[in-house]
Amino acid sequence: MATNSGNGFRRGAVTARTQFQHSNGDWQKRDERSGRFMERKSSEGAFKGVAREPDGRDTKNS
């Protein structure tokens, strides 16, 4: 489980989650186990500590 460090970054990776960027620049999280779409972030930058698709950090359907 990832935890906040209090210094603008997370320690560890968020497991069973991936993220991808829409063509309009928004980032969206996806649950690897169910494939369900989760939060969508329209502010600057990607989600912290979440693997980008495809990247291979987590195993298939972790």
C-alpha cells in the first residue's frame, strides 16, 4: 500500500490500479482486477504512485 510522505510524493506503488491519459489531457484510473474506470483527474499532472498503461510494473490483473 502506498503512503503519503508529506513531501509531495508517495512511498510505494498503488497496487491493482493503472492510469492512462485521455486525448484532452485528463488522467483516469482503472481497476486492474475488474477493469472498472475510477477517478478522473482534470488538474495538472498524473496521479501519484499509480502505474501508467502499459508499463508492466504490476502483474496481469494484480
